[in-house]
Amino acid sequence: MTVGRCLAVIAARPGDIVAPEIIARLSGVHALQIRYRSANMMVWTDESLPALPLDPDKGIVIGAVFEGLFPARSVDRFDQRQVATIGQTHGRSLHTDMWGGFVAFLASRANEEVRVVRDASATRPIYFTMFGPCVVMATSVRDFELLGAAKPAIDLAYLAGHLQMRGFRFHRTALEGVEELGPGEHLVIADGTARREQGWSPWDFAARSVQIDDWREAAEGLAATVDATIGAWASCYRHALLGVSGGLDSSIVAGALHHAGVELTLLNLLSVEGSLGDERHYANALGDSLGREVRNATESIASIDILRSDAAHLPRPLSRAFSQSGARNVKEWAEAVGADVVFSGGGGDNVFCYIQSSAPVADRTLSRGGPFKFCETVRDVSALSGAGGFTVARAAVRRLRRRHPGYMWKPDLSFLRGRYRTVEFDVGCHPWLAPTKERLPGKLEHIGLLVIVSNFTEGFGYERKYPVIYPLLSQPVVESCLKIPSWMWCRGGVNRAVARDAFRNRLPSEIIERTTKGSFDRLAIELIEQQGRKIEDLLCGGFLSDAGLLRTDEIRRALRQPGMYDDLAWARILALLDVEAWCRSWQ
């Protein structure tokens, strides 16, 4: 959810004030209005964002807030009990008692510190940088320029890491001096410094001591949590547009939205002819079961502009050129039907623990299930991954010896040049991924999937006009899923097994039993086939090549050899193209 603008200026030292010239400059921005004002902190938003003030000297919460789950109550104002609890817990009650898509700016009475709290679902982005003696925070990095700040330079070392370990989410961004506050993190601004604290951690729900050992309890709890969470989000809007493929995840969201009674339009995207992107059979089965029509929209190369980056408003190159056509269809259909929100089933693979490694076997071993349970999970993983039982068991033993999460990200050095091939990034530096003996390997991998997913929920363009909700990534659903042991998710040799069972009686059997996925690879390949020479010119004579990041001779050879479609070189080429387009948008 990136629609809506919030900008805050916070004096970094006690006694300092927000400079009058900053206030005067932002007062001239008609789209923004002051929502909170004190000597050392000012918060502006546009009219689309809810603003929930605390006491006049205690700060403000920006965004959507829910309290509880059964039932979930939308918070439109804080009562004195809630305000007191938020203050007493230093904002942690916003994670334990509440959830949603928000950023909270909490002030101390003596103005000794300001604490900025991001919700655990990472629904509302928030970035920060230093501007003179102040910390400036914004939901859109482009708004930093409103203060008169120079356009930030591109961080080439970050780009090398982004291209080596695509999917990993760093705290830093591709813009020098600009950082992101992570999910559930707090930024404490005091004594001239800004330090991070973990206000919420997935390990509180992935620990061995809280794992659910009863299958029925896990499945029923998951179904109830998904229904309540999606119902809460649906209550905030009038008409939802949901992209459906007939896959498990989007079908679960569709069923819950239908149950919630919100006006709903289902949209199925069809890829170009000859691809595996035609999923009408499954999507129509879903529509028939809900008694709703499924609209179809066809992808088109003509809708793709390889020079445009739909991530130009973001501090990272997260867009994908071949997704522009689908994004355009979503935006046009949302406008046509009068939708006021876009929902997505994205992130289901991640939250429902779709892993095919030996990690669940390692978890089962550490949980002392005994030899029978060990063999049972070996069989499940073997059936799911296609690897032999002996191979799976041997890999599980290795996994028990090696707890570092680095195995999840194999650096891709293809087409990178010189020193940008030798830059090393330790994924264990992420606060969620620090390896310890107490952490189950399967849960480490599960949480790694949650780190990855944030890079695939932005950069579609339509999020600049519509709020986009990924309800399966909401805090209550994530917490519920983390409590379910990794071996349960692959029970019977099928992926996302608990989710399938949880919704077995509410979705068509062909969707519950479906194990294939549609593919839009043909669209991406056609893009290269039609515009290969233009892509070559952009990559071999553009920002990345001029900066010394790319081996342009290898790129030319790859684009001119027929075999590039067999070894996935085409996917790497398009990833480089996306980064190039983003860099040009920031020059």
C-alpha cells in the first residue's frame, strides 16, 4: 500500500526546533496539510491518509489501525486507555494489541526523544535521511526534494548487491543516505542520533516453544485468521478489484472477500498466445463457485515501454518491465468498474511456507519426533522436491550443521564486472536472519521468504493511484503461519498443505488440488525478441555500463545467441534492463 503521502521533520537533538524555513517551504505544498505540530516535530500528510492523534504532546499515528481480531475493530480514534498503553510500552502495544498499515510518530513529554514505529506487516513504507540537524521521514522519497534537498546520488555498491542477491531486502536503499525503516522496527531519535530497535520480531511466533503440534488446530486457526483479517481490510473500502489466476492464494483471498460482502470484481490476466499464462479454466471454476463473473484482460507487448520504470518513485529498482502490461490492465479495469482498492493474493507462497528444501526434515529432527516422524517428513519432502529420500536425509544432516541463512541466496555474478563481482553481502546481518542454535532451520527459511517478498509487492505503477492490499502478508496471518511447523506445510508431499486443508470445503477441488502455476515467460521472451537491439543499446551504452558495472561484451553475445532462452539468460537481461531504467529515472 503506497498511495498516500506522509512527510515528517524531526529535530535530532533535545531543545532543537524544526526550522521556520522548512515549515514555510512545506506550507506552500497545497497537497499536504499539517497533522501534528510541536517544537521539535512536524508531520504532514495528504487528505487520503487517516490521521489518528494521540494526546497533543504524545504524537500521532498515520494510516489504518485495527484492534484485536475476533472481532477486529477499526480504530478511528484512540481512547485514553490506548494512549496510556502506547506510551507505557514505548509503542510496542501497537504490535501486540493492534495491527494494520501505519506509521506512528511518538513524542515524549520532555521532548527528549521521538520514536517512529512501523507496523509489522510493512504495509506503509517509510524512508528516512538526514537534512541538516533534522531527521526527515517520508512515504515517498521524491518528497525529500520538497525541502530543497539535492537529488540523492545512486549507490553503485548497493546496485551490485541488488543484482547479486536479487530478492534480498537491505535496510539501505539504492539512494545514498536514504534508508528504510523495516517491518516492526522502531527508529529512536535522541541526542543527535537515530538508532533502530526491534519492536516486533517474527521469531516470537517461530520459536520452538510456540509451534502448534495439532493439525486440525493449525488449519482451523489459519482459516479463521484469514477470514477475520480480510474482513477487516474489506470493511475500509467499497469496491475491491482482485487479480485471480485460479491459483490457491488468490482464490483464498477471493473467497474471503466474497464472504465479507464487499463489492468485488475478479480479473484474470491472459498472457500472449503460446505461453502457459492461460488459466481461464481455474479462474472460471473459482468464479462459478462464488457465483461471480471473472473478467479477462490480455497482456500486450505494445503496453510495455522499456525506457520507463514503474519504480521511479521508489528508492530501489523493484519494477519489472514485462509487468507493465498487466499493471495497465489492472489500472484500467479498476477505473472502469469504480474500484477504490486493489487486493492481491501475492505473498501466499511466502507466508504459506512454500519451500522444497530439506529444512523441514531438520526441524522435525530437532523437535524430537522420533524415527517414524523423521521418515514421514523425508518422504513428504522427497515427493514435493523430486529428490530421492537418501538425498533429502543427507541434506537435512548438513542443514543441521550449517545454520547460516546464506544458502538461501546464491550470488548471481553474471554480466557483472570487476570490483562489483567481489562486493560481499552477509544476509545474516538482517535482524530476522541472524543465525543461532536455538532457531529452527525450516523457520529460518520460512522467515527468509518473508524478507524476500517485500521486493515483489512494489513497482507496479497502479499503487500510486490505488491502495494495494496484500492481506496474506498482514500481521495476524503471518503470525498464525509462523506458529505452524515447517513439516506440516509439506505434509503428504504437497506444498502449502495446511492452507489447502483450511479452505478445502470452500474452494473448488481443482483449485485445492492444483500444483501447477501459470507463466508469463513467453511475454518476457517476446519482449527481448522484438526489442533486442534496443535493449542491447540501452545496456551497453547506458548508466550501468558507463559506471563500470557490466560486461557489455557478454551481454552482446547473450542477446545474439539463440540459446539464451534455454539457460535463463533472458531473465537476467531483463533484470539488468529494469535497473537501467530505474537509474535513468534518478539522473
